[in-house]
Amino acid sequence: MRLSTFRILSAIRQALLQQVENKSASAVLNFQQYRLKHSDLSNKMISPVPFTNDFFFRQLFDEASWTYTYLLADTNTKEAIIIDPVLEKSKRDAYLVKEFGFRLKYAMNTHMHADHITGSGWLKQLLPGSKSVIAKSSGAKADIQLQEGEPIIFGRHRIDTLATPGHTNGCMSYVIHEQGCIFTGDTVLIRGCGRTDFQEGDASHLYDNVHNKIFTLPENFRIYPAHDYKGVMESSVWEEKTYNQRLTKTKAEFIEIMKNLNLPYPKKIDVAVPANRECGVHDIPKE
């Protein structure tokens, strides 16, 4: 009887040891898979291209519309451009341009915004000699109406223009290859994209333009959007190809997502769009 009991206990002990060994082997395998996955992540997260010494970059913010404005310049020639200026921040922007000793060449818009009035018209008055720029397909007035492929030059620096409609007809993304960055407006936001339910929006066009023109850039290119609502300042082509909750889906899934966002009507659209169609000039504050 004692021998039988001993054999039973021995068998139970052996079974328990086998379970422990199996779990240990599984844990080692999982850890190895984690390390492999972590290693793959490290390999993918390539460092961004460093800005050259003669390239000035300043990201600015408008807290009312959550808009990012970008002041860029050639530090040798002092020629500068500004991307997506906001009307209420025009004095701030003009002050910075003067303080740094820059000459503003262009006040550029990525598209005809619906959530704020552009500052390009007022900047032309505050900084005489500067010109307003927007895509011709936007239907908005500007000194220069760009078509895809037409470059923008400031100092020795060059911006290449990509037509990326979908949020609006006139969306244009600005690429600076040497500096490894792209200014995407509302076409690609950080982990999102611009809505497509008004202003000639077309989810199919947006998806195609992002995947064919923006996501084909080198993966370490920085992405600078026109807005962010969570305080994130920049992303990269690799990040958005990997983590964007909308643009990583299939085209059919993306279109369905965009169809069912059920977003509220933009508060300032009825004021902003007519003003932006006129380059913002008829809403300049009276001083």
C-alpha cells in the first residue's frame, strides 16, 4: 500500500516538473520573440536626417485652433517662408521675422482651412514684399497659385510640392528632401488624417495620395502636420505607416471609417472659408 502511494506521488511530482519545464520553455520562447520584435522595432526606427547648419526651423502654435505654423529660413541669405500662418498670430510671426533679421519671401498655406483664417494677407501688410502662396486647385486668391511639381525656393533651400487632395481639393504637401521632412497640412495628421465630409472631401483620393506620394518617401522623413490636438509635435513616415489608426487599414476599411466619423460641423467654417478664399485680407483687425 505504501509502495503504491509512493508511486502515485512520484508520478504527480514528475507531471508537475514537466509542466514547469514546459512553461519555462514557453517563457524563453516568448522572451526571444519579444527580443526579436523589439530588435525589429529598433531597426525600423531610423534616426531622422539632421537639419543642415544653414536651415532655420521654428514650430509655432495657435492654442485656439490647435494649428502649427512653421517659420523656415536660410540663415545665410536671411530669406524666410512661413507655412500655415494664423490671422490672430500675425503680429507674433512678423515680430519673430524682424527679430531674427529675416526677410519673409512667402506666406504659404497647405490648403484653404476651415477652422481658422489665414494670416498670409495680414503678413503681407506687416512685412511688405512678401507674397502669399496656395495651390491653384484650392480656388483661393494668392499671389502665387501653385501646381504640383512647381518648386518654392528660399535662399539655397528648395521645397518640392505634392498635390495631396482628399481633405480638400487644394491640399498640397511641401517636401524638403535635403532636410528630410514634409509638411502635410491636414492630409496626414499624427495618428489620423483630415476629415473628408465637406469642402470637396474625398476619402478615396486622400488614401491614394497618402499611400502613393507621402508613404513612399524615406521612412525616417519627419512629418509636420497643420494641427495636433494632443500636443504631439511631429511624427515620421515610418510611424504613420505603422501606427496610424486610419491609414494603416485597407482602402475599403478606410473609406468606411471616414464615412462614419459623425464629427460636428466646424465652428468657424462659415467665416474661415470665405475669408481664406480672399487670402484672409477682408478680416484683418482694424488698428
